[in-house]
Amino acid sequence: MDTWVILFIVAALVFGSRFLLMEPWLPLKLSETVQQVLSFSAPAVLTAIAAPIVFIREDQLSLSMGNHYLIAGIIVVFLALMTRNTLLTVILGMLSFLALRHLL
């Protein structure tokens, strides 16, 4: 099947599912339990994306102090807990990673 056809089909499916669940004038409503369970999906996906980047270097688990990604990740977790501000955490996290990478 052509790549563009698959891309448009998937885009239509994603848009349709978001539209049905988020449009306020439609009678479809999710229960509180389902909404609470779905609130964990974004952090779970982001963790699945970030974990290999942070912990794996050259196809091996790297927990050493030479892993700048790991140190910057730890700094970002503490920044997020202290500031509770996403933009500030992202900016300071990027600056800490750049400093680690270029100064150490």
C-alpha cells in the first residue's frame, strides 16, 4: 500500500478518535475512572521515549557519571519537582545538559 495512503488513514483515525472524545457537543462522555487511567498515558509514553536515550549508550546500560544524559535527566527531575513550571524546567534542563556536555 502506498505510504501516503497509510499516512492519511492513520491521520483520519487519530483525528476521529480525538474528535469523538473531546468535542463537548457530542453525547459521548468518558467515566471518571477512564479519564483518570488515561491521564497516565502521556507520562508513560514520554518515559518510554526518554528512557533509552537517558540510560543506554553504545547499546549498553550506562549508569556512570560520564553519561551526561543521565546526569542532566536527574537535574531535570529535581528542577521539575522544585519549579512545577514546564517551560522553566525545559530551558534549565537544556542549559544543564549543554553545560555538562561542553564543560565536563
